[in-house]
Amino acid sequence: MQYEENIRLAIRGLIDHKFRSFLTMLGIIFGVASVITMLSIGEGAKKAAIAKYQDLGVNNIIVREKKLSDEELEETRAKFSQGLSIQDANVIKEIVPGVTGIASQAEISSEVKYTDKSAKSTIIGITPEFVKMLNYKTDKGDFITADHYKRSLKVCVLGAGVAATLFRNEDPIGKMVKIEDQWMEVVGILKSKTLFTETVGELAARDLNTDIYVPLTTFLKRFTPENSLTSEIQQITIQVDNSNRLVEASQLIDAILQRHHFNNRDYNIVIPYELLKQEEKEKEIYNFLLGAIAAISLLVGGIGIMNIMLATVMERTREIGIRRAIGARKADIMSQFVSEAVAISITGGIIGVVVGVGLSLSVAAFTDVSISLKMYSVLIAFGFSVLVGIAFGYLPAKNAANLKPIDSIRYE
């Protein structure tokens, strides 16, 4: 039999037995759809993780004040450690080789007001290097500049959430907001960010959209720490020229701080790049597991194809015997039934791709889950469905080809 004839017969078989063919395809449809959806969700999670650490700076080392109880803080101060300070940042910049930037920041929690509206916020005093080292971009206006810092100007940049709360139908740029007893001019609005909705390493969990940024010089002059024992600053971000030297640089930074803090470990050191590599590895395992679980549906669909094809061989035994008797070879019979199995899997695979893409887009549209629809996930799912059709169609086709013509013709 010719290959074109096999395809024609396979398509006619699908049309003649629409309902049975559809039921046979369901396993393939659900399998392909689930593989695409699962891999899209896994890729979305991986993409979100990468974006999260890119915001922290993959070439950065973050030194963060450790959260201590009042008793632990008093004990640490009694042992001569004054906590993180601008002096620590200056010494690190001078001693550690390969440092291309360093940014200090101080923080307090406060309420910000505009007219009759107010919002809880974290006020962060920063140096001009901050925006160069971290992936922060403004939606409107400017970020804190060297001039703001040098002149200790009373200006601020609002997080997207704070701006939306205080200025629903107004342009915030140029407006004055009150933070504690200080009036600050709004010079910029940050783009919305999702970082820190969960804890990242030793970094405190928080929503960056509720942050307000001011020059560090202004912060130190205008705002009083919540506790007299609080460190001068709460975080130092160090940028290194080569990501391969991050671990080495962090060890040197640790040694410097140990000496300056009189062996009091009242700080934590976080390397975003190391966390990123770890999370990427975890996401790859996560994607593999999701894909493997979804692939089980394809295997179940393949078993369904095999069962139906075995039943089809039984139904068409006389037809097979007649074809063998008039000259059809075993290879022709095998090709015919494999073609029918592949036609079922290809049709189910195409429908599954459409369903899978639709499900992925629906998940993104109606939930907070981020998805990343990649072409490779579609190709893997569809290709696997075709392989399932060939693999599970082979045994029934072989059984059909091995039937003896005389016995087949006599079969009732």
C-alpha cells in the first residue's frame, strides 16, 4: 500500500468513528495541555526568580544589619560594636579589591501623609550610587541625585503603592508630603516592583512599593532612629567587578567587619548571585518534576490508543486477511495501522497544544501566577505525543501484520 493511501485511510477512520476517536484522543489532549501548562508555570517561576535577583544586583554583595532583640542589642553594644556604619562602608571600599561601587542605606518605619490621606511606609535614606547598582527605575520624575545628596535636600521618591494611595487622581511630582514632622517634595515615582513579597535569604521581607527614598544625608539629619541603640545604617550594598570573585570578596568583607565590630556578628552577608544559582537549580528540578508528572497523562493516553488499536485489529481481521491474500505485505499492514495511531496522536496533539496555550494564558489572566510560554514546551509536548502514537501503535500494528491470511479470512 502507498503511504498516501495509509494517510487517507487513517483520516477516513477518524471521520467514520468520530466519538470513539475523540475519546481515544482525550488522554493525548490532556497530556499535551498539561505538559505545556506545567512547563509554562515552571518557566514563569524561574523568570520571576531571575528578575528578583537582578533587582538585587547579581554582582552585588549585601551586608544587612541582623535583627536582634533589645537584650541582644544591649549586649552587643556593651561589647563595643556600634553596628553598621558609614565608616564600615568607607573601609570596605578602600580595602576590598575589585569594588566598583558601594551604597549605604538607613531605614525607619513611619507614616506618610498628604492632605487627609496617609499610608504606612519604610523611609530609606540612600546614597546616589544606589540607583547605579540596583535595577530601580522611575515611572515619573527622577531618582535621588548627587546634588540632592550633597545639599541634603528635602526631597523624596515614592514607591508605586504609596503614590497610588496618596495621589489617586493627581500627579505627585512637585507635591509636598509629610513624613513624621518633615515636609518633603516628591521628585519621582518608582515603577511597580514585586520583590520581597517573600524573604530573600537574610533580607527582611517587605513590599518595595510601600518604600519612600530620601538622600541619606537628609535622612541622618532629619529623622530620629526608633531606638537609641540602632545602627547608623541598616544595609551596605557592595558591587564587585567580577561575579567569580563574589565569594572571595565576601570573605574579606566578613573579616573586616569582624574586626571593626569586635567579633560581634551583628550583621548578615547575602550574595544574590549565589542565591540566584541555587534557585535556578531548584527551578530546573521543579520544571523537570512538573513535566514528568504531566507526561504521565501522555502515557495514559498512549495506553488508550493501544487498546483502541487492538480492538480495531480484531474488528478488521477479515479485511486484513483479504488484503494479505491479494498481495499486501506485512510492512503495508503495519504501516496502515501505525499511520492510524499516529493520526490520532497528531490530531490530539494539535488540539492539546491549543488547549494548553489557552490554559496557560487563562492562568496568567485570572490568577497571580506568572507564566512564561516557551516554544520549546509546545514542541516537546507535541513531539512526545507523536512518539507516543508511534510507540503504542506499533504492537497492535505488529499483531495485525502477523495474522495469517487464511485464518483472517475465515475469522467471524
